[in-house]
Amino acid sequence: MVRKIVMSANTAWYLYNFRQGTIREFIGAGHSVCAVCPSDEKYMDRLRELGCAVKPISISRSGKNPLIDLWTFMQYFLCYMLVRPDCVFNFTPKVNIYSTFAGKLVGARVVNNIAGLGTLFVNRSVASKFALVLYRLSQPLADFIFFQNDDDIELFANSGIRLREGRYKRIPGSGVDLNRFPYSSKRKQRTLRFLLVARMLKEKGIELYVQAAKILQERYSCLEFNLLGPIDVANPSAVSAAQIADWVGRGWVSYLGVTDDVSAVLEGVDVVVLPSYYREGVPKSLLEAAAMGKVVVTTDSVGCRETVVEGVTGFLCQPKDLESLVCVLESTIRLDSSEFELMGVNARKYMEDNFDEACVLADYKKALLG
């Protein structure tokens, strides 16, 4: 049976880069897919090239004005009255709230994805408390909820958000396309190349990474530290372009900008680092790196720890701990070529066994059918 499917997130960039496989799968099965997200012509055009219809709405991702958020809900409702979707797949926090209310009002099946909870359930601000109330009201309305780690399931329960038996499941993040990110771990250069792939937010550990880069380059030669990802100017936690330019000018890091072909960049690096202290879901950048056989260094924290088998596929450091990060990065510097190769093989195998995107897509198709 052909269905009208809406996929909604807070950026078109997210849908194109993180949910492209799901969109292709649904369209390939004969369903019609409509992307609902804020206007971004570059990525909306790319979504159209995949075969999507696109409906723009405005979402204040970091705003705390309830009147603006009410307008977001109204836009969703008017959009869904026009589109009349059979099923709505929601991604990212505000979308999980307002699109759920609107989807249920028009009689759609609603499937939510909890891909990390950021600082929402940690902060004690008025805005965070209000958002928590909205989560308590909206999430029980969803027909199915996918989580990316067990910590978030427990946090929902402890925060008074009712989860219906048999209507939620933990999945391995958004999975990784093993064909799009093929194994290629063997070191090709004398210089050891590090890469951090993320939005340039403080909670992603950007500043810690740069400080570690400075320290290690004073101790060792032939090291290269790179940053890749968008400067999220709309986010109050964003690292500014001026700050990044200063780091680059001092020679501590190189900033590679933004790309839609992450695999091409990963091909040329040895270690992928994410010292995040954000409440992650399961970071896709780490899954992609491990799939290509790169050594992964990340924090022993929610969402991140799931991507690494300590000492086998990569290493874990303590959150917000510069000394721990430096120590762990030194461990990768001391690896010889055969140890690098073995870790890369192990990382690829771990992705194949636990994070294949095909498994996620199978769960999405089940959720679509009910």
C-alpha cells in the first residue's frame, strides 16, 4: 500500500546528510515522501533531487519565545492539513514536540526519533522546565518512539514521560551506510592526521580538542589536527568563526569547512575525535569513521561510549577533562602501523555487526506499517 510520508527536522541539511538512506528506501518502495523543514534552497534542491516534495516552515531552534513556538505548531498543522500524511517521521527536539501535536490532529501515524537530548533535561531553567512539560504531553501521543541509547530511555522514565509498552525501541543510532563508507584504515603518510567532525559547538568539545592539539604539537612532530563541520551561528553555544580563525592562525588546527562528501575527507585521516559532553544520541560521524576503519577517540558519556570498544576499536576519555583527552590521544600516537591496522579492522567489524543502516531501515519500515 502506497503511503504519504512526511519526514521533518530542524534543518534541510540534517535530512539530506543524516536521513538520505531512509528517504531513498521509502521512495524506492513506491511511497511519496515530503520533507518539512526550514527553508534552505541548497539542501532543499538536493532533497528534491532524491525525489522528495519539500514544504518549508520556520523553526526557532534555540529560541525560547512560546509565541514563536506556537507559530511553529500552527505552521505544522496547516502544512499537514494540506499534505494529509499517512505517517510522520520526526527528528530533532522541537520537531518531536510540535510536529507530534499537529500530526495527531490530522490523524497521521507519528514516529518520533530521540537522537540525544542535549541539555534539555539537565538544565533547570524556566525554558527547560516548560520544554519538559511539552515532552510529557506530546510523547505519549506518538505511535512509536525510537531511541538511540538506553540512557535516554531511562531518563524519559525518570522525568515522568510515559512510554507505552511495545511502542518504543532502541536502535543503533541512524546507522551507517557500509557501502557509502567503505573500509580504508591503512595509514598512508608519516604525518598522523586527526579530525573532529561536528557542528562547531562548545559542548562538542571543540575547545578541548584545540587545547589538546596545541599541547601535543609542542611534544611531537608530524601531527595534524583538523576541524570539519558547520559554524552554527543560530546556536548560543556556537564557536565563532573569529575564534576558529584565531586557532588556525596560530597553527593549532586547520578548518576544512563543510562538505557533503565526508567519506572523501575521512579517507585521508587516521584518528577521528569527538570529546563531546553533550547528551548525544549516537554520533553519526563516529559511526562513519569506524566503518572506514579509523581509530575513534570519544568520551565515556551518553551516546558516545556506544561507538567504541575500549582498546579494541578506539579509546574513551573522560568528559571535560583535558588531561584525559591528551593522554588518550597520546595512546594513538604511540600505536605502530600493525596496531592501527588491527584497530581499523576491529572498528569496521563492530559497525558491520551492530550499526548497519539496513537494520535501522528495516525497523523504520515496520514502524511505518504499524
